[in-house]
Amino acid sequence: MERIIDNPLIGVVMCHTVKDGHPGWVLYQKYLDAIMDAGGVVIALPHRPGLGEIISQRTLPLFDGLLLPGSPSNIEPWRYGAAGEEEESDPGRDELAMQLIPQALALRLPLLAICRGMQELAVAAGGTLNRQLPDEKVLHYADTDAPLAEQYAPAHHIALTPDGQLARLLGSDAPLQVNSLHKQGIKDPGPRLWPEAIAEDGVIEAVSVPEHPFAIGVQWHPEWQHQHSCASSRLFEAFISACHQYRKEKRL
């Protein structure tokens, strides 16, 4: 009997970068490991300005889930009605994400958005961002000169929304301690997103799309050493489980 390979296919958006003068693409292994450890198969998505629509239309029907990872870059401000230029930008990723997200939501495709990805989800859903978060009460950005273990160490607590999707997935609505490596954050989540977690200073740390089987964004980095965190492992397992269900229903 032929063996059936049924692992869900997860599209993951890449970041554009330049290394030693050579343009290239980056997708950190930590995201791939978290997906593969939970049973998914990764399909990496490079991009180019002007091709976002065709890439999203041709690829989304192939996928069982979509991951929008974090990035050193930020969304260009004009996309959410703000003024100014963004020094660390990735226009091709902006364009692709803004094409992928509405289609993924319309298809009810499972979606997990992390850090920059959560901000993309907010902007695509009609929300806005704070370009610079205050640091009087909670320091959201780690020292990039510190060792990685220090950068990704737990930084502050968040309060999960009682009876929210994230609280149900993680098995608790008790405060959760998370890492924090972002200078920007959601200002207004817009009409389609529901806050799932809030930091002590009021910054939105997680969102979901109500009535969607699985469309969740988190501002922290659960992929970092996910195997040592019950909350992080549960999040990726729940994502891949939703992708399995989507794959099953797609075949009917």
C-alpha cells in the first residue's frame, strides 16, 4: 500500500536583505524548526515589488497554513496613514503580506503572525501602528549588542484576555511572561481584530480574528527555543493542528 504523506504545507514569507553587497533572502531557522517540530512542511516565499498579487494568487491555493515571521525591517508608514520614511524597510514584503493576508482570511486559511507579522496583520485588517513605543513603564526593545540568550530572555508580563482564543489555546488566562524585541506596535487594531493580550503599559501584545478557525498574531517570539516553553509549543501545535483540519476540509 502506498504511504500517504499528510503533513500540512506552510507558506512562510521571507525577508529581503543585502549581505556583503549581495542581495539575498533570509528566513531564520528558528521559525522553520518550530513549524517542522510541530509537523508542518515549510515552503519559503521570496518576493519582489510588483509581484505580490500574482505570488499570492498562485501560491495560497497550495498551502494549508501561512506564517508571517518577525523581521529587522518595519512596514512603510504610508501603508497605515502615517507620515515619514522608514529607514529599515522591505517594500516587497509589505506588498506580498498585504496581498496574502486578506486572501488568507477570506479562504479561512490558518494564519500565525509573529512580531512584524502581527503588525502586518493589523495594517492589512485596517489598523494602525505606533512607530515608536514609549519605554517609561515597559521596555519593549532588547539590546541588540547583548548575547542572543539575553535578547530573547523573558522581558515583561502580559495579561491574556479572559476566555479569549489565546487563553483557551494556552490553557490559562493567567499573566504570561514573554520576550520583547520590538520598537513599534499596534496603535489601533482596526475593526476586524480582537486584542488577545495586553502588556502592563497597555501595548497590545496579541490579536485574533473573531470567527476565524485560526488567525492569531503575537508580538513576542514564541519560535525562540520553543521546545523549552509549554506556551510556545502549544501555540505552534495548535497552529499545525488547524492546518491539518484545513487540509482535511479542503479535500472534501
